[in-house]
Amino acid sequence: MALLFFPRSLSIACASKFTACRRRNRCSCSLSAQAPMTTTTGRRSGSSAILWFKQDLRVDDHPGLVQASKYPSLVPLYVFDRRILSCYSNEMLELVLFALEDLRKSLKDQGSNLMIRFGNAENVVRDLVQEVKATHIYTEEEVEYHLHKIMALVQETLLRLPLLEKNPKMMLWQTPFYDIKNLKDLPESYVDFKKLQLPITSPLLPPTLPGATMELEWGSLPTLDELKQFMNENPLKLKESLTLIKGMSIETVLQKKLSKLRETNISNLNFKQSQRNRVDKSVFVTQNKNVVGGGTNSILNALAAYLRYLEGTARDDWQQVHEKLRDAESRDGASFFTLFGPAICLGIISRRRVHYEAIKYEKERNAGFLSPFGYSATTVTAAADAVCSMEWYWLMALKGQISDEGTYPIRIWRWNGYLIQYTVVGNEGPAVLLVHGFGAFLEHYRDNIHGISKGGNRVWAITILGFGKSEKPNVIYTELLWAELLRDFIIEVVGEPVHLVGNSIGGYFASIVACFWPALVKSVVLINSAGDVIPGYGYLQFSKERKTSVVARLGAQLLLLFLRLNIRTIMKDYYPTKTERADDWLINKMLRASFDPGVLVVLESIFSLNLSLPINYLLEGFKEKALIIQVHSGMKDPISDSKSKVSMLKEHCSGVAIRKLDAGHCPHDEKPEDVNPIICQWVVAAESKILAGSIS
């Protein structure tokens, strides 16, 4: 049974109050239940509603539209709000325009329309509510923090509307993938969740809509150039320097750093591209033609082609999908999200619809049956696994929004379509970003976040892609990918240069960011960082090419089994002076994450990570701005030879401060009472130098 979740009261003034209110007032309403105050035709009497589209750009499988269609008057609305659109790439903006064009056509085919407005959502919704006398505003429930803030502002504005008998209600809806009665009962472990064997719900057909009877100014869709101009007029737009940093790939920066030239036959490339552009009815509608786009029917057509990859076809548009599939298959199944991820994130097609179409095709291939041994088509496996995985991480993120568990406010940021967890503590002072090591998560800084914040800092901590409760997609994980994630987080979320702190492999990622984008990093603190010191490194060669292999997959499976069986012993070795800090809480957190979908893909990266860029090279431009906290030579670090490492750092990292501690591989968690003051004092000293330099 499809469910809608409706908070009865959203009296809030900020996003945190918005979340707290949802925790207190969540209830459910079945779509099939007869709503109160309805006519014999099933429509509500004497009221009108607004359906605010955000990242649900479809009429197919749209529970909010089904419920809102019961009103005698319905105004579908899309707001070009810069705060929402600023998170989109140019290609995503193109996809939005194509999707909206199709959405408006679909609504018009039913006698309705799509209202287009520009500006802040809270002002647009307020004005429209007054104009059409709307009593309810339907909008999809979100997990991303920046959308929470905007929705909170909308509700706060509605509460202040004058001359209304009662305030309009904001009705949150979602598309249920699994038939979950109570989200609070969602198991922490994916294994326990799978044991529930919850049925997957069926997608909904578009409802019959009330006609657009009111005389309204519906607005027109902008061109891409007009939309870009609108975005460029944003007073909160990123500084041009930051935009340039974000727009340049790390491979380009790396090649410039290492003075390597990429040899590409541009003329041949352009010829091949122009040939591809000539495909009639192409589902690759953007200028770059990298991803599937258009309306829902276009996405369904591309999905049909994708699922039928093993079949021959004479259709040019399907052949193009097959060609793009091969190009995007960096590892088994990775092509699905590469091609369809943006359309799913924009809600042009629902995850539930993708799963339904994949299973329907699998049954067609197998005389109406599903094999208990897995899907017969690799593309069905890729599509079904991808959307089920996406749903799991979305559910965990949503549960985190309605639960009171945890010491820190967990927020969600969407990066390249993937859900990333982070937290921030503190309201003033320098920005400090904490980056964990391999297999850890933001809570590994459990006793550092507040401790460093109390030193007068604003502290961010992030769970990077592939770890903790952040998403673990089917991609090839590299140190360059993780460094780009940190770069974009600093630009999009923190919004200013940071003091970057990293433990273990997180320290190596921090070093890459400091080296390639020094404008984003005030100083860097490396805590038992991965990476070698290479004296006289001279000319460096670095290959970004990574390949998966049977050996890597087998190695990842064996490694995962070993880690699960020995995690407690391993962690005790990492905490030699305070073994009690490797407690049940930490062990259980790590074990939970080890059962998440996609974890094996992350572990495969261990066999392909390239740490050939030496630490002394990466920190070369950070003299007097780098602090290394290293285990004392007398203590045991199972990861590296601490005595040799300290000696090499002293000799070959000139201008870098070094502090030695009697601790294991994770001194920040083992001895936070020692590490926190060191970091706080370092930040104060670094800020003083920055201030002195600006004055001089």
C-alpha cells in the first residue's frame, strides 16, 4: 500500500525546528482512504491546493499528485529558486529544462498546466497561496539539508500570512519503495533489513486532474542561456575564483602540476561526436550528451534499451544507448547510474518505476518467473541493485532526520547524485574540517568535534563517500575522487577556506586538496597520515587509470570476511595505550557499515589506490602551514613504521611542524584530551599568521 506521510503541524522558524516538528507530528494517510470533506466524485469540496514540484519532475508514479488531484482546484508549481539550482551543474540545468517542458505538456494533456515562477520559494508560494486561496501545499519530503532550510522558510512565511481564517498546511509526501509501516523500526543493519523481506510497492499511474479553470499567469520556460543569466545574477553566487576551482577536474590540475600533456586527436573526437549527435529521437538531449534526459517517456525508452542490451536492435536511439553503456561501464554495473542517475535524482523517473520495469523485463525473459539465483540479464542486475541501494541510503538519511539519536546534528549533502553525511558544531570562529580514515566515519571524531569547537572554532566533520552511512555507489574509488569530494564540500557547504585535519588515508586526501587547491586550505593537520616521504623525488609519474579485476574482487571478499571476524582485535591494536577506547560502540558502527550494499566495491579500491605522490611533494607549498601529529617511535602503529616516518618527515619536510604522541594509529580518538589542545593551539597560531600577513 502506498503511503503518504503528513506532518499535522509545521510551526517552525528554522530547519532544525522543521526537523524536530516532523519527529513529533508524523502520521500516515493511505492514498486509497477517502479523504474528509469530499464530494461524490472523490474531490475535496470548496478548497484549492498547490503542488510544489522540486525534484519530482513527473506525473507518473507521483503520490503527491494523486492526493492533490482530489481538490476541485489544483495549481502545479515549479519555482526557479537560485538556492536550489545553484547545486546543479550546467548539464543538470539543461535536464531540468527538458523535464519541465515535458511535465508541462503532460499536465496540459489533462487540461491542467504548470506554473513557472522565479525567485525565493517562500515568497512565490506565499503570493500564490493568497492569489488562489490555497488551503494546502503538497511537496515531496527531502533529506538534503539545504532543501530543509528552504522548506522551513516557506512554512514560516505561511504562518505569518494575514487575513486568513487558518494557515495553509504544508503536506509532505514520499514515494514508498518498500511497504514500511514505521520508519523508526528500520533496522540499522542492511542484513537485518533484508531479512524482513518487505514487499516492494507498485508504481502509480497518473491521476485524472482537475482542469485549470482559474485565470492565472502561468509563466514561460526560460532558455538555457536565460537560465544561466538568471543564475549569474545571484547575489549569493560563489566567488568566480571558487567556481573556476570547482569546474576544473583534478586530472587537469594534476597534469598541469606534473607538466604532462594529454595527447588527444581533437578532430577525430569531434567527428565521432558529430556523428553521434545525428541520431534521431536521441535520449541524450544535453549538449554534452553524457546522460539520459528528456521527460519520463524518454527515460523509459532509454531504460528499455538499457535493459535489452543483450538483444540486437536496428533502432538508432537504442544503439546509441548501448554504445554509451559500453563507454560508461568502468566496472560491472557502473553504467546504470552514470547514464540514469541525474534523471533519477531530478525525479523524472522514480526509483520504484525503474525497479518495476527491470523486474517486468526479467520476468518476460524467464516465462514469468524470477530465478532465486539472481537475474539473467546483467543490465537488470545493475538497474535493480542500483535503485535498491539508493533507497536504503535514502531511508537511513530520512530516519536520521526524524530520530533523536546521536550527539551531533546529522545533515545530508548530495554530491554528484550521492548522499553524504556531515555535521557542523559551533557558530563562530575559524572553519575546521575533520576527515576520517579508511573504514571510519565522522563519528570517529566523537570527542574532537565539540572539544575543538569549544576552542572557538566552527567544526565540520564529514563521512566521505563509501563509508559509514554515506552512500556506497558502484564507482571506481580513487584518492582523486575523494579529494574532489572534499574540494566541493569546502566550496558548496563550508563556503570558505578551512583548516583541514585528516587521519590516516584522510590525511593523504587532505594533502592532495592542499597541494592542488591551496586557496581552499588555510592550514593542514595530518594525524598519522598515509603516504610516503620520498627524498629527491624529482620528476614524478602518476597514472589515473584504474581497473577492476577478478583478483581485486576476490581480495575484497576475503578482506571483508577477515575484517568482520577480527575487527575487535584489529581495533585494540590501533589503540595500544587506551584499548578501552576501542569499545563496543565503535566496533558495532564499523560492523554495521560493513554490511551495507556496495561495501565490497569500496574495499576493492585498496588494491588500486595510488599513493605515489609523496607527502613532501604535496606539502611543498605549505611550509609553516602544516602540522604533522605522528605516533611516537616507541609506540606501535600497525599501519606504518613510526620511527622511520618521523625521521624522514624531519629531514625532508622543511617548514612543517611535527608533534609526537604516545598513542596508536588513531590518537585523535584514543587521546582526544591531548590532540584537541594541539589542534586548537595550531589553529590560533595559523590564524595569527594569516592576520599578520594580511596587515603587512
